[in-house]
Amino acid sequence: MATKKTAKKTAAAAPAKKPVVKQTVADLIKANNKALGAAVAAGDAKAVALMYTKTAKLLPPNAPLSKGTKAITAFWQGAVEMGIKGATLKSQEVEQLGTTAIEVGTYTLSGEGGVTLDTGKYLVVWKKEGREWKLHRDIFNSNGAPAA
């Protein structure tokens, strides 16, 4: 029978094992959304565009489709120049299908001083490119009424 002293020694001698926590695709996408918001806040359109696949398509409301890194960079640069200082993305649902994932969520775009400029919803098809999950098809639309 072990005494209290030997039980304490045994517990102290055993190295503490850190649990291996595997991130889900939903966790990785949430982290990518946070990074995208940080890049928008920094006014770094190129960093935002690099979060998309090389063959990505961005389908914004009331604007033509943007295809590829150059066009997506130009879109986000225009958004920054129009006064968008922040983008908050809230993932509501992520469904993984192999190296593809479909995300549905809501967004808030903010301006100077955190003033809300727009709120809406989005659908993104994510693709695994190498070891990274990137936006592949991105469509969003406002909850606000269209301009008259």
C-alpha cells in the first residue's frame, strides 16, 4: 500500500501531459475571419486578398464580380478608401466536405470611431490550398434597404 509520501513523489515525478487539441475547420475559419478583420482595420487590402485562393471569385452586392488576387485587392482597396475601417465576421455554420467547407455568417462593417456602416449576411466556400484554408467563393449582401 502506497503512503501519502510515495503517492506525492510519484505524481510529482510523472511529466504533465498537455492534451492535444485539434482545431476544427470551423475554428480555423473563425481565426481566418478574425485575421481578415484585422487586415481591413489596418487598411491592408493586399493582405485581405492573399486570404483568398488564386482562382477566387468575390461577388459583392451592387458591383461586378471580382476574379483573382489583383481584382480582389482592388475591391478591398476601394472599400478601405470609401471609409471602411473594420469588418467583423461572425460564423454561424460551417460544413466541411473534404478540402472544401461552406460557411454561413453575418458581418458588420464599421467606419471611423467604430460607427456601423453596414450589416448583412454572407456565404463563403472555403478551399484548402496547401496547408491553409482560403476563401474561394465569397458572396455577401446587406440587410439594409437598397438606395433609392
